[in-house]
Amino acid sequence: MRKQLIPQAPQHCARTRPFVLLAPLLVTVLPACGDPMEFGQDLENPRVLGVHIESEEGHSWPATGEAARVELLLAGDDGPIEARVAYQVCFALETSSGVPLCGETTLADGTTELSASPSFAFMGEAPSSDEPRLAILGVGCTSGTPKLTDDPQLWSCSDDSAPLRFSFEATSKSLDNENPGLDETAILLGDERIPLQASDEPASCDDVPEVAVGESVTLDFTLDEAARSGTTDELLQISHFAEQGRLDRQFTIIDPDEEAHFELEFEAPDVTGPVKSYFVVRDDRGGTSWLSYSLCVVD
Amino acid sequence: MDYMADGRKWTVDPRLTSRLSVTETTTLKAGGGLYSQPPVYYQLMDEIGNPDLTPFRTLQTSLGVEENILQPLSIGVEGFYKHWYRRVTGTEGGVSPHFENAGTGRAYGLETLLKLQLSPKSQLFLAYTLARSERNDGNGEFRLFDADQTHNLQFTGSYDLGKGWIVGARFRYVTGNPTTPVTGSVYDATTDTYRALYGATNSDRNPAFHQLDLRVEKLWQLGPVGLTTYLEVMNVYNKKNIEGTMYSYDFSQSQGAQGMPIFPNLGFIVEY
């Protein structure tokens, strides 16, 4: 650019060494920004929020010959949603990117009935040497019939409603791992304890703390010690979701040697009524558990 | 002749260029040759790559003419064709052996360059390239290359006003780069993130890029020291060029990522 716009310097200067004394100065104009996009913690549409696998022995993946049950957490902006789910449990091909691809061995497949907590079962099986990864693939439909094929692009619902596509991968480290225990988790709003709820319970203003319309409050979480399966070497990832209002973030990460205690800001919506929120805890070893809680928004 | 240490392969790349003055004002030029490039190091690694990969090759050819029609005006036109073979491509889904020398490619086009110097104080350049660059990833179908630019127009000019004052301008117009549309996503319940599902590779494009830059500078000669002060304004008409795409957490929403807005820049250069 500079060479193109400026003629050669006079001869006595051409032999000298140019240098920039003061490089660009001045004014920047901020790029125009479009409308903000949706935040991950806002439940504006029906979504899959988690997949939980529990073997007969209480592990997060079944050993060979052991049965396991798979449960899905589905939610939208008005509480739990009902969906049919088509699923496949398989040993996955060794891939380096993208959605897992099933190999030749399928452990289970089928379609669940319309349910707010779709679940299905399968039996553990030892992988062959070239199929070390385990995967659950699925698609849920709030209406219509789900269709699951070899090509994720074609996972769809028969009535063209938005498909809820999901995948889950497990490795051998899930075999001796237990899902996070959350029953003794404490969530405080000030000094008031917020009751925990099962995820499929409807939101309610009965016996829950109140917050004013538009008010920002701080929620104080102390996770159950069992969130770490009795050891302290698990990294915990907590995902936060709210039907309405705004949580200040989607993720909280707690390092292995860190106390499982954190705070979360919540801004109440502009409408009154109960607001249901969810938290999903993953232990980085294939274990996943979740619970929900409600707050009552008042004038 | 080159030796690729990582893959332990030799390559031989003969090349030839020539220029022929047909008349006092007309010159023909032609060139051709082979070029080799080793795979990127990780593509050769055992666990995530394929150690048996070979360097990929390019055959490049060009034929052109330069014509000084009148003394202040010269025009150059050059056609080119490039062919890639043994291009390294990823296997579908990244399945082992992860990478193969299965790809080919081709690029062809026409470059023109016009220079006009009406006086010793002025310079004008106009360059335009019409091109198409495609790649075949081993599936028999050609797709657009990531940086394919159908039209690339560049204009630059400067004028010496005297007494150390110089003004200049540059204008660029470039076809937007190809992009691969996101057609949906799959929720990854292992990590609570979404994986994008993509449509046909490079089947979409960013909008065309265009930008005008202006510059004025003043040179003070202070004995052996030259002090130049310049003010340039880039993207004078504040074109909101889209240079990428940002997606929401689940890829259901997208926004264009805008490039540099209007940008005034004041600077000093000392030469001694």
C-alpha cells in the first residue's frame, strides 16, 4: 500500500534506514452490532439438556452383560416437554471430529413413547479392539415420529417439526464411575433455602422464595459431596438453564481440587409467576445428573 | 529437487519460464513447472494422521503478453492454469487413516494489469483478475476452493502536488469468499455443546468486499532528516464488509462478522 502511493524517496534518503516513529494513532469506530443472539442458558425452545445412564450397579455405563437405563432431560420455556425419541446405542467408529458414527455393532435401538422423561434400556457389551468408543445417538420429536438414519442430516420428525438431535459418548472410564449425587445440594437465596425438585415436576409458587419482577438476585450453590463419586479428582461442569428471566451464565466449571461451591446471578423476568430452572452436573467421566428448582416472581 | 524430511520423500520439480520480445512494445511470456508441498506435520503423525502420505504436487502454466501501447500506458494480460494432484484430504468423519492423497484441484483465470503514468508526478495502477479455483476431495466432484475469488479488482493511484504533498487512493473490490452453510446441529450431551451439521462444502458465499482508502502526506526535508506526516482514512464510506459468520450456541441463529469500519490513521515517519 505505502509503496504504491508514495513515490521513491530522493536518492540521499533512499540509502538511509526508514523507521516508523509513531504508528497508527487515533480513532476507532466500533463495528455495528446486530441484534444479540440467544443465550445458551435461556430455554426459549424445546431442547435436550442432558443424557443420564445408570447401570444396575449404579455406574454411568454398564459392564458386559449388565443392563442400564438411559434417561433424557427435555425442557422448554414452559417446563418439561413431552417427546418421542428414536435412539441407537452402538460402538462408534474411530473418528476425529463431528457427530459419532455407529460401527457395525448396535447394542440397542428403537423408539420411545411420548414422554416427559423419555427413557430406554440396553445391555452392556465388551467392545472389539477397533471399536473402543460407545455412543448413544438419538432424535426427539415433540410431535410426529422421529426418524434416525446413518446420516445426521436426515435425523428428522415426520411432521417437519424441529428435531431434537443428540449424541452421547462414553469411554471405559465410565465403567467404574458413578453419576453425581445431588440430593443434598443446597441452593440459598439469602438465608432462605430453595427446595429442589425433580425435573419433571411443574413449576410452582408454593413454598418457594419470592423475587420481585426484574430484580437481580444471587443464588448460592453448595453441591452435594456425592457429586464427585466419593473422590476429589473429578472436574465438575455445571450447566444452568432457566425457563424465563436470565441466569448470568450457562456454565460453571469446578476444578478437581476446588470446593463445589459457587454463586449464580439471576435476573427475574418482567412477568409474575413461577420460574423453573435446571442445573445439570457432569463429572468429566461420563457421569451426568440433574435437578431443578423454582422461584416465584412477584410484583 | 527437494527432500521432505518428515515423510522421507524426494521430489523433482522442473520449471521453465521464458520471455520473448516480439516488437519494441510487445513481449510474450510463458511459464510452466511442477511444485511440491509436504503435508502438514500432524497429517503425518501415527495416531491422528497417515505416515504414508506423499507430498502433493501442482502443475502451473501461464501464457501472457505485455504491451506498451503508448509511452505512458502499458497493459499486461496473462492466462493461467494450475492443476493439483495428490492433494491431502481428510477421510469422511475422520475415520482412520484420517488423511489420504486422494484429492485434486484446478484453478484457471486471467490476470490483467494496466499502468498509466501521465506525468512523473502521477501513477495509476489497475489490476483485475477473473479466476476460478476448485478442489476435488476424492469424491469425484469439484467444489469451490476456500479462497476462490471470481473477481478481484484493485485500483491505486497517487499524485505529487509539490512542496512535499502527495495524495493517494486505493479501491478494492473482491468477490466474497465461499462459505459452507450450517444446516442444523446435534446436541452433544457429553459436553453440553452443539456440533454443527454442514451443507455442501463452500456452496455459499460471503457478500462481496469493497473498500476505498484515501491518504494524504506531507514530507519535510530537514537537512539529512526526512519527516513525513500522513493521514489516511481506510474504508472511507464505512462499508460493513462481512468477513465471517458468528453462530448462536446451537447454530440456530447467525450474524455476519463485520470487518474494519472507517478507520482514520495519523502517523509520522522519520528517515535519516
